[in-house]
Amino acid sequence: MEARQEAITFDQVNDDDPKTWRRLERSFAIANGDAAAEHLAAGRPIYYADPASDEYNIREWPDGRKERIILEDNDEITVIGPVE
């Protein structure tokens, strides 16, 4: 079983290490579970780090559909495909 990583803060993110950004994103997902549920209930998708990949994110729609995506630097979203 993989050891659970502790949450990190923005101050601990290293710009030269993308994995620290992923850890920060995962910390947000854990800390904001209630906020995510409220967002979905309001009819809006939520976005979070793909726990299976350091490259992709997940977009989850209110109807339960999930897509693997890449968030581009220019705020464009590239859909890779559905999460099955």
C-alpha cells in the first residue's frame, strides 16, 4: 500500500518540480470536498488532479461523467478521453 502524502501549502511548492504542484492540487481536492459537492450541485463541473497520472487532470460533470484532460498554459482545455 502506498504511503499517504501529507498536504502541502503554496509556500512549499517548487516551480522546478511539477510533482509539488500535483501534491498541492491534491491537497485542495481533499480540503474542499464540500465545496466540490456544492459546485456540482449548482450544475458546474469540477477539476482535480488525476491520481493515476502526473500529466493529466480530471473534469467531473454534475451528471457523473469524468474526462481526462490537459489544462494548457493559455487556459485552454484539451480532452484526452473519458475516464472509465
